[in-house]
Amino acid sequence: MSIREQNELTEQQILSPFAALSARSKGRLRKEEKCPIRTDFQRDRDRIIHSKSFRRLKHKTQVFLSPEGDHYRTRLTHTLEVSQIARTIARALQLNEDLTEAISLGHDLGHTPFGHAGERALNDIFPPGFRHYEQSLRIVDVLEKDGKGLNLTYETRNGILCHTKGKEADTAEGRIVRLADRIAYINHDIDDALRANVLHSEEIPSDITQILGNTTTTRINTLVMSVVTHTKDGQVRMDEEIQSAFDRLHLFMHERVYLNDYAKHEEKKVPEFIRLMYRYFVSHPEHLPNENQRVARLESPERAVCDYLAGMTDHYAVEVFHSIFVPHSWTIQLPMGMRENTNHHIST
């Protein structure tokens, strides 16, 4: 018996009847030889961690666009916090922690630069519409590894696609990630808003803090404990009172932070920024990277440009924009004798 088979047997012996077992996965898009050491869900996790799109998350906006400071969340730190919360819940409920981690780490791979402002801008200009969770699935299925995709299991792919709006995931693990995502972003957005002086702790309504707590740690602990104690038969839920307070907290954050003019004033530049870039590359697909030119030939220039823009980090997007639309200084080439007598460039 291989190490993988031993681990699969252990899963069957110790996990909940509602857990997704790696040995009973619905499989991958393409059949491949199994790893002698890792289960299929462990391989999914590893493939996501080693992907280029995962590394790019470190330079993508979470909520505050290009904040000055080292301690604001990025899309990568958000992803890690979701993974930690989801794994804690999965372990407590004896669900499959490897699958939970794989879904958590892959759920936001398709997010655009400039956070949800970038997502809205692409959705407005790309004819089929743009949703980051669909793009996350497209990345793992089509775009990674030079068009081969990561060939993940059905369960991981389903959890990534269903981690936010619409249909819930087929697995309890996927449903946990959906809730952990919300727990993570609301609480770390409060923390970042306090750091940015966009919000003060005493402004959070007392009818919420009396139930959930006054600190990030207390609130997360309250929410996680409620999920662990009230989830039954694989249906992920909270206590009604805590769920109600959590919903009110989300509404408060929406009104007080997510629509805050001071915090979001730079986002007003994003739609025009994306529109100009999109139209330029649709008109000049030959200027796309080689892998995106391949998509333009196989699918359409619009699809290729959408993939390219969605995959950009904030910094890279600004650099590309400058290279296209901002005039560059140029250097006059002086004769050899004159070069020896000048210490500066002449530019215009």
C-alpha cells in the first residue's frame, strides 16, 4: 500500500460521513497517473501554490487601492486568512482539510487589479461580462501552464466556482470556504479601515459588537464557533442571532467603508483606465504576450485582452498604461567628442 493509499484509508476512517473523500473524487478533466505520496486534493493544493497566478496575488488590491503602508491586506494575505479560517472549521467538523485548503487558495486567482473596481470595469466593457469566480476557474482550467491548465479535481473546481454568489458548492468543504471568505474579508476590512482612519471602532453599532465582539480576534472566534456548533448534516450555518448580527455588520461596512468617498476616491479612475487599455489591445492584439495571442487566435481578441488585463497586478497595469499612453522622454545621440564633455541627457 502506497503512502497515498494509506492517507486515503485514514480519511475514510476518521472523517465525517459528510466529508469529501479524495479516493472518491469525481476526477480530473484529463486522466493522469496518481501520485504515490499525495492524495488528489493535496496535489490540487500544491499545483495552485506553485502557479503564477497565485504568486501575482501579492500585488493585487484587496480593498484599499495602493495604500501607503506595509500592513494593509492584499489579495494574497486575504487568501491566506480565508484558508486559515476555513481549515479551522473543516478540522473541527472532521471534514477534508486538504480539499478545503485547495479551494481557499484558488478561490480568488481570477481577481483583477484594483480590486472590485477592476472587476466592475471589465464587466462593463467585456461583452460576455466578467465575474472573478468564473475567471478563477478559467485560470485553473485553461490559462495556467501555457494553456494546459492545472487539471484540478472536480471538487476543487466546483468549490472555486461557487465560492461567492449563486449556486452553493456541492461539497461541505466548498460551502465552508464560501462562509470563511466572508468572515475573513469583513473582519480584516474593519482592521484595515481602522488603520487608515476611515473608521473608528466606536462607530460600529453596539447591537453588533455586543453579540460578535469588539476586536477582530473576538469576532472571528465568535463566528467560527457558531459555525462549528450549528453546522449539521453537512449544511454550513450559524446561530440565527449571530448570523443576523453578521449580516448587519456587512451592511454597516458596505455603507461606511466600501462606499466611502475618501477610501475609494482613486477607484474613480479605474473604469477609464481599463477602458483605454482594453480598446488598445483589442485593436492591437499583436502587442499582447505570446500566450494571450494564442487565445486571441483560438477564441477572440476580446477574450484574450480580458484574460491579460484580469491577470495583471496593480503595479504592472500602471506600467503598461504608462508605456502605451504616457509620452516618454528621449535622449539625443551626441557625436563622440561631445559625449565626453557632457554629463547629462538632453530630453524633451
